[in-house]
Amino acid sequence: MRRAATEQRRREILDAALKCFLTHGVRDTTLEEIRELSSASTGSIYHQFGSKDEIAFALFVEGMRDYHDRVLAAAAGKRTARTLIRAIIAAHLRITAEEPELSLYLTQMGTADEVGEIAAEYREAGDSFARDLYAALKPFIDAGEIVALPQELYFSLIIGPAAHRCRSWLRGRSAADPRTAAEPLAEAAWRSLRGLGTTDRGSD
Amino acid sequence: MRRAATEQRRREILDAALKCFLTHGVRDTTLEEIRELSSASTGSIYHQFGSKDEIAFALFVEGMRDYHDRVLAAAAGKRTARTLIRAIIAAHLRITAEEPELSLYLTQMGTADEVGEIAAEYREAGDSFARDLYAALKPFIDAGEIVALPQELYFSLIIGPAAHRCRSWLRGRSAADPRTAAEPLAEAAWRSLRGLGTTDRGSD
Amino acid sequence: MRRAATEQRRREILDAALKCFLTHGVRDTTLEEIRELSSASTGSIYHQFGSKDEIAFALFVEGMRDYHDRVLAAAAGKRTARTLIRAIIAAHLRITAEEPELSLYLTQMGTADEVGEIAAEYREAGDSFARDLYAALKPFIDAGEIVALPQELYFSLIIGPAAHRCRSWLRGRSAADPRTAAEPLAEAAWRSLRGLGTTDRGSD
Amino acid sequence: MRRAATEQRRREILDAALKCFLTHGVRDTTLEEIRELSSASTGSIYHQFGSKDEIAFALFVEGMRDYHDRVLAAAAGKRTARTLIRAIIAAHLRITAEEPELSLYLTQMGTADEVGEIAAEYREAGDSFARDLYAALKPFIDAGEIVALPQELYFSLIIGPAAHRCRSWLRGRSAADPRTAAEPLAEAAWRSLRGLGTTDRGSD
DNA sequence: TATGAATGAGTCTTCATTCAT
DNA sequence: TATGAATGAAGACTCATTCAT
């Protein structure tokens, strides 16, 4: 089964690349390092990926897809606005805590030039994620359980604080496991978003 | 006045470097470009700074100091928790909107490992900013106007949403001027942080 | 035959480098010159050798090995102490006279610190040469044909004068072909080393 | 007394330069290092010496002059050929043992390109040394106490072995203090040079 | 004379990418 | 498809030397 072998080789390269990128940045990682750590040959790497940046991009896109999938899975089927919000926040914190390396990479790349340039394909993925997540919120907004706001602000208010917390942790500026912040952050987000008509304890 | 001349030369280099870094990133800026734009000689640049990265770092530190100063200035002398929170958020959004390029640079560098490695000096600045900002909140926390939370979460809840909004804008994913979000974000932050005994409209 | 091709490329580089080094010293030879003369690419040179100094070192080690081999070959199978001593001295003078440029290079590098620093590998070669040469003398020392002295002094007394003569010639301070000194130097060395019981003319 | 101050500054620079040159070669010593170690300013160094090579050259010439003077002083007034030869050899070994750093430098520079190029002035000094030393030997050669040989060979036979011994020691290839070789080397030289009519024990 | 900032030509070296086998 | 030697443009950085103060 050639395909499987190829797929595995591809994974080895991506895994090796991630380690290198995290250790000393995309910029300062040489193909030689990836080659050695993945024990693939130069030619082989270029057969799988067209360039170093393509590796970096593939890693970013795949990592983001994974993140998106996990957050959306966590958000699925929630009965109340409050549990939905809590689920999103908890998922973000959990993913970061469970895969700090990948998360750090995604954070760094998220604002890097590299992505911005190749971004066409990735942009769609991001838009689709935003659409899907908003779709999950929509019913509760329509029902007045969540206040009406410009659409983009929902993400800022739900994910923003969690992301801030995670960045702080990833950069080593704060030791406490991000998951410990799930409760207070979820509660705070709920308080900032709940419809004025809801009771203090939410609707569940 | 030798000192002054030297200082000016240093500024010219930094200004030229910032322009280059903003235009096409630290990574893709060559010393040659900085040299040409600053009309300093190669040797002169290396006389003032030990390496290209050192220039990037100096610029980052200065930019951050500026950001810190402006946020702290905005936070100074506020009478109520609510206006304080609003001031911090508004300042963050305003700075980003006014200097998008510098802000993007700071955002990118903030998670890059260049900083992590040279960071000793910078870390102190960050800590000091956190201390000062917390000091501004403290009276209101003690007075019960702001809920008691682990210290680090205040920043996540106040700055996190604004930062998320700004990143989204900086990456071109959202067209609306970040300053338009000041009111809703401030209101949301206030709702998430206000002490339980406070009235809906805050204490002012 | 990939190996052969690679080996040849390596040789071309070494040959070119030697020519350059002999012409204007290691110090003043640029990689550019070696590149041009060897018609190898920059990258190829760095693929074979890690640095310019490594080339210089390889050349030194090879040159020394050659010198060692030739001296030991000349010393092999000699029946008497006197002919052995003469053979060693004559070989040294001959090698220098035949390859003055390489000899000068070896002399210069021999005291340079480049060698001292990378020397591990080279040191063994030198030790092994000393061992082998001493082994050739040993029987005659044991037989009393050569006086008993601290081991290291044999080399000083046999090679020292020849080396001094050669250096003087190499530096252009003395015009006479070093080979003309073979007879008197050999005779002098023999007089200084012959056992007290031997006759004036030696044992042959 | 300006002169004295200048002279001292000059010495400081030379001393610093010697240390640097010995530690990592003339080639890899930067003026910056000499500047720092001598705590003189760049301009000051250039005021005293026209270039880096000039410092290296001055060091070499002065060191050689010193060596010459000491050897000639040791050779002065000797009554017999044997004591004369012993004195020269002992002086060489003693100087090396007492000032290994300077000796190593002189040895290295003796064959280096640098000297060869600037050598005019130095050449005369060397010739004059050779003349003077030969003048000391001349009476004994004329008297038949020392065998008749081409002039240049006297130095090779007297100094060659001692120099070989010293080089070996300076390069760390032989631990024994060179001075311990004075007796056997002097004896050997005497045996290789003494006139055939002299008795075994020489003429003293 | 002293100083040390400025100069800029010159080098080494790197490394993404190609391509013959 | 795999391999890894070869390529060479591109860049960072060095450092002897100059010169304004």
C-alpha cells in the first residue's frame, strides 16, 4: 500500500517540522534540521511539499482544522446558552493545555506574515468556522438569552479572554494550568453576554 | 555634543528599521535596506546595535513601553471601576486603530521566540505594567465594586476581548474600525466584572 | 560510481586550495579563489569541508603523512646505524628540495595554532611517526652503535640540523641547494651519535 | 616627560598584542582585542604603529634583537671551542625556557608570510647576528679545533638540535624542561664539530 | 596627541532548492 | 519515488583604518 507509506512519511516530516519550528521558529529552522529529525531525504521532503513554507502552512492549516473541529464538537448539542459558552471556553483551554506545542505554534503563526501570504485556502476555513460557531449561538441570540451584538464581538467576548489567558501561559508568564480558569472565565463570559431578561443563574 | 549626534544616529537607524520591519517583516528585511533608508553605514549600524535582531528587539521594547505608558495614562485618575475599565479598553482599541502597523509588529513580536530569548529586560517591563495596572484596579476590587478573581484573570477579561478584536482587524478579517467596539466591549467587560452588589448601571 | 566522482571533486578542491595557500598563504586566500581555481561551487566546497580552515588542515595532515611515509621508506632496511642516519637526513633534505612550497607550507602550519587546536587526529600521526622512526634506531642503540640518550633527543640531533638548514633555505636566507648539505650533516650527526666503541668510520 | 609616557604606552600595546597573538594568532587577533587589553584607544594605537602588521613586526624584531643579544652575550669571551658551543646551546635553551611565550611567537613568525614581506630591516639584523656569531667561532675553526665546514652549517649543527628540542617543547609534545637537554646536546654538538686532531674530551 | 564613532569593502558562510542517478 | 551531492544567490557580519572633535 504505497499510499499509507507516503502518508506516514508525510506525518513524520510534519512532526519533525513542528518540533523544529517550536524550538527556534520557522525562520531559523533549516530544512537540514527537518531532514535529520524526520530521517527523510531532502528530495523526499521536496516531493511531499514544495517548499519549507508549505510545510509551515500545512502544519498551520491542519492544526487549525483540528482546533476548529474540536471546538465545534464541544459546542454541539448544547441546550442552553450558558452551557454552550462554557463548552467553547473550556474546549479552548483544554486544547491549549493538552497540546501546548501545537497551540503555541498556531498562536505564533496566526499573526505571522507567512500565513497572511498564502492564506487564501486558510481564510475559507476560518470563515467557515466562524459561520458554524455563530450558527450554534444564533438560536440563543434570537431567543434573547444572549444579548444582541455585532456578530464579530461574540468571538471576541467568548474566546478573547480564554485566548489571552492561554497566551500568557504559553509564554510562561503565568504558571497556573489554563483549565483552572474555565469556571471563572465561563462565568464572566456568561455575565457579559446573557440577555437582560435572564436570571442571575442563567436559564438552566 | 557627541552624545546627541550618536543618539540621533541611533534614532535614524531605529526609524528606518521600523519602516522596513513594518513593510515586509523582520525576517525579510535585510540590513542593506535599513542601511540605505537610514543612510548610515553598515559599520555604524553594527556599532550601535550588535545585530539585526537587536534592532528588532529594541524597537519592540520601545513600542511596548509606549503602549504601556499610554494605557496607564488612560487609566489614571479614574473615579469609578466602570470608567476605569472603559478607559483601558478604549485605549487599547485607540492605539491599535491609530498605529496599526506598529501594533501588528508588537503583536507579532510578542509571541515570537526572538523576544522569549532576549527577554530578561523586557519581562520586567511587562511585570511592571501588570503591577501598575492592577494597582489601578485594586481599590475597586477591595471596595467590592469589582468581583474578586485570581489576579491574572482581570487582564484576560478586560484586555483579552479588545485584543482579540484588534488582532482580527489587523489581520484584515474584519473591516470595522476597532474603536467602534469600545462601547459594547467596555459594557461587556463591566458586566463580567462588576461586583454583585453593584447596580446595573454601575456606581457612577 | 558516485563515490569516485565525489572523491575527485574533493581532490580538485584540495589541489586548488594547496596552490592558493602556497602562493599567498592560508590567511590571504579567499574561498572565492579556491572556488574559481577548482571550478567547484561555493556550496560544493562547503559540502565537502566545513570551513576554509578545515581544508588547510586536511592539506596539512596529508602533506605530513606523505612526509612521514617518505622518511620511513628511506629509513627502511638499513644495515648500519650510519647509513640509517644518513638516509633519514638525506630524505629530509631531498623532500624539501623537491617540494619547497609544500615544505614551506608544512613548516608554517606546523607551528601555527590552527593545527594545535584541531590537532587530536594529527597528534596521533605524529606520535606514530616518532614511534616508527625510533623503532628503526632501537636495534643500533641496543647494540651500542648509537649512544644512549633520552629518546626525544635522537630526533633533535638527526632531524634538527637538517630542518634548520631547510628553513634557512626556504626563507631564502641561503642559496645553496639543501641536498648539498647531506654529506656533512650526515657525517656530523653520525659523529654526535655514534657509540664510543665504534671506529671513526662507523661500522660499515 | 612626554617621551617616557609614550614609551610606556607603546610597551603596553606591545605586551597586549603579544598575549593576543599567542592566544589566537596574528591573523585572528583583532585590533579591538589589543585595544581592550592595552586599554589604549584605537587612535592611540594607530598613532604609535601604522597598522596591525607593524605591531606584529615590531614584536618580532624586538624579540629577535633580544634573542640575538642574549646569545651573543653568552658566547662572548669563551676560551675554548667547547665552552663556546655549550654556551650558545645553553643560551638558546634557557631563553626558550624563561620566555616560552615570546619564543613561541618568534618561532611561529620566523616562517610566516608576514615577516617575509616586511623583512628588509629584519634581514640585516639576522645577517649581523650570523656574522657576529660566526666571528666568535672563527678563531677555533682557524685553529683546527672545529672542523672546516660551509659556514652556514655551523648554525644548523649548533642551534638546529636545540631549536628542534625547543619547538617540540613549545608545542607541548615533550614535557621535559629544555634546559635539561643542555648537557647532552652540547656534548653531541661538540662531537659533531670538533677538529679531528682534538682529544676526546675537547681542549679544555 | 588622544579619542572612539564612522566607514564600507571584503569574507565567510548559509540554505532553499534543483537535478542527475 | 527516493536520494543526497551540487548549486550559487543572498546575507549577516567583521575589522582594519580613517577622521572629526
